[in-house]
Amino acid sequence: MNAFRIALANIRFPASPEESVALAEDAIGQASIEGASIICFPECYVPGYRGLGKLVPPPDAAFLERAWSAIRAAAAKANVAVVLGTERVADGVLLATVLVINPDGTIAGFQDKVQIDPSEEGTYTPGSGRRVFQTGGVTFGVAICHEG
């Protein structure tokens, strides 16, 4: 059996959405240096989780597209798969989601949070369905926070 290293990005809460991207890029580079094949970020790390008394600017789909592009480039440069806790605006609603990025920087897909915590009901809309992803011979699914 081959070893497969998974990095957990235990990094501080970002001071701004822009900083969330910079911190994520740094963590991806560090994960590569440490020999990780995949790095997993906290729930809604980009742009920052809307809760726990944290002030995060209103949802911005254009910012998210730019952020995902930058993080995809960092993944490709580092040759590391990324499980990015983020938000997604779809059909006029805000979803807590995970964007899975392949080591070459391509998008594997999204897993939306299906089971919303009661404290999040006014902020996020539940998604539906479950996905399975593959990277480096590993098959995995994603449970987001309360779902676990």
C-alpha cells in the first residue's frame, strides 16, 4: 500500500476575503513542501465563515470566481489536490460548499452542504445530493461540519 499524506489547513481566520485567498495559497504551497497530496480547508474558509460574530462582506460571486481561479493556479503549481471550504452563489441563493480541485488545477466539482445547522438557516440554503471524488488513487466524499 502506498502512503498518502493529507494536510489539514489549521490556519487563522482571515481578516478579509482577499486575505483568505492569500492564506490558502500559502497553505497549499506549504502542503506541497511537506509532501501532502491533498489539503483540506475549514468550512467556508473563502471568503470567511459567516457566523461566530465574524463580519464578512456580502456574498460576491465575481470575487469567488477570481478566488477559485487563484487557488486553482496554486494547486497546479504545487501539484496538490485541494478540498476548499467556500461559498457559492447559485440560482440566487447562498450555499456553503466545498470546491474540490485536482492537482493539475482543474475543477473536480462541488459538494454543497446538505444538512444546514439551525444557526445557519438564515444565511445558507441547503444543497442536495452527494458526490464522490478521486485523486491519486484515493476515492473520497465530503461531509461539511454539522453533517459529520
